[in-house]
Amino acid sequence: MAASVDVIDLTHAYGQREVVRGMTFSLAPGAIGCLLGPSGCGKTTVLRCLAGFEPITGGTIALAGRVVSTPGMRVPPEERAIGVVFQDYALFPHLTVARNVTFGLRKLDAAERKRRADRMLELVGLTHAANAWPHELSGGQQQRVALARALAPQPKLMLLDEPFSNLDVELRERLSLEVRQILKSSNTTAMLVTHDQHEAFAIADEIGIMNAGTIEQWDSPYDMYHQPRTRFVADFVGEGVFLRGVAIGRGRVVTELGELATDNPLSMSEGAAVDLLLRPDDIVHDDASPWQAEVAAKAFRGADFVYTLRLASGTRVLSLVPSHHNHAIGERIGIRLAIDHVIAFPAASEAATATSAS
């Protein structure tokens, strides 16, 4: 049965260096979570604490309602009913695929081991490769074998540590969707750590954006993208730029592309400078619009272009435009705002001043 995960006020330090500070999040049974953040933010350390590889210096970790880590107490990894998939696969080269999958099932009789291996290989789509050697498989197939081996003991929690980092981009995207389907089919609670937001969005039900040892926001991928709560999250997730505007009261902002009402009420005085988050799909190509922008750069993506546009003020913004609108560099085109979620933050210079003053 899938386990719930409850992490409350987790702190971890290596000597005097604190790498995780006051972290709290929960996962329901069968849910897939992800810790997403830049290198060095502490996400792999959290995974190691969940696995029981590292002691914690503060807070608690509970799996399926059972406390498994507190300061001074740590249930060993082998008693936590977890599976772990590493980025380097860690398959045994001298064992066939089937024997790799059954490696952790030595306490079961031969018939049950074979039944479990057959079921896991069918789940990951590798029944035909049961008698193959790891070196005969592609990188994606090897990763699926590693996943089958981790699932074979029927863990309550699956931990995935940057599992696709050794794969090319196209294979990584396809395998991300396959792994989600496999985890959902087996009703396994899982936690992924990655620095790749495309992987996180493809796999996870809930994402925690980490920065310097803390979670800045824990949310669904959709809300993370459209309603970031901090400037760091807004900047880290998705493509986007900030457009300078001025608060004019009652949550409204005026910019050089028009006036908007924000989703997040601004607790700042009228006349304060703000930065408005604009995604590429927030700016629509419209020849009839009174607002014009110059094409500064463009990236062709097949079905569409991502244009870098220079506004009258010199500010550069991004716009996602269908590929049949093929404009030249230097050409001026009409644009308008079409924003469903208007998110604004205190202007960068004012935010820095407020931070230094506090």
C-alpha cells in the first residue's frame, strides 16, 4: 500500500553548515512529488534524509503515519520500505535483466521471484528483454530496468534522484511521461529531485521549488507556473520577463502596454514601481493593436516562433507566435497583452532596498 509522506520543519546540517532549513511538505498516498531547484539548493540532501541515509538535526519525517526520523532517532533505510532509482542506473553488468529485477527479492521463493519479475518487466514494457544483458540495452531501457528493480519489492515510497540526467533531451521527455504512467499504474507514492522543470512538470502532481535550503512554494505545476508567490519562483519556472509598471491603487497597475488588474493584491502605496511577470503566451501578435514592438531576435520551434521583442522603452519581452507569422529581425509588429493571471512584484530595485533596510 502506498505511503503518505509528512515532513515537518526539517533541518539538516553538515557540521556547522546548514543545508536544509525548516522545510515542511506532505504527500498523499499514491501522489508524485518533486523537489525542483538549482544545483546546491539542498534537494538531494532532502531525498537522502527521506531514505534514511542521513540523520536530521531538526524536525520530523513520517512515512505512512510512522515517524522514521527525528534528531537522535533514525529508522534504518532497509526498514522504511522504500525504493531508490539513481541517475547512473547501478545495474549489475554480470546479471541478466530479469536477475537484476529480482536482486532484492532473495527472501522470496523462486516461483514468486519469477512472477514478480515478469509483472515488473511487463509494467515497464521490457518483457522481451528478460534474458538480455544490461549492455545490450539503450540508456532509456536501462533506466526502466532500474525502475522495475526498485518497484519489485513493492515499496511504499519511491525516491528518484535526477533519474534522467544521463539521457538525451528527446528520450528524457518521453521517459518522463512513461515513468509517471508506471508509478500511477502501480499506485506508488514517489518523490523526484531534479533541476529540470520539464521533467518536474511531466511527472509530478505537486512541486516544491527549493532555494538555499528552503521551499519557496509547494504547489501544482499549473499554479506554480501561473501564480508564483515569490520573485525567485517566477524567475525560475518557465520562460518570462518582468515589465516595469506603476501601482495606481486597488490592485491595478499601469504599464507601457496598458492598464491591468493584478491577481495578487499589492500592499504598496499608489505610485510605487512594480514588476509585472510576462510569459511568452501573455503577449499576442495583433496587427490591429496600437502598441508596436520591434523584432530583436527569434527562435523557430516548428509550430511557432518565440520572438524577442523590443518595446519603445527598450525593455525586451517574449512572445509566442504561430509559425506562419514569419517576421524579419528589425520589423515592427503589433502586439497586445492577453494575460489570464496578472502577477506583480515590488520593483527589483525597491525590493533590494527593502531587503537591505530590514
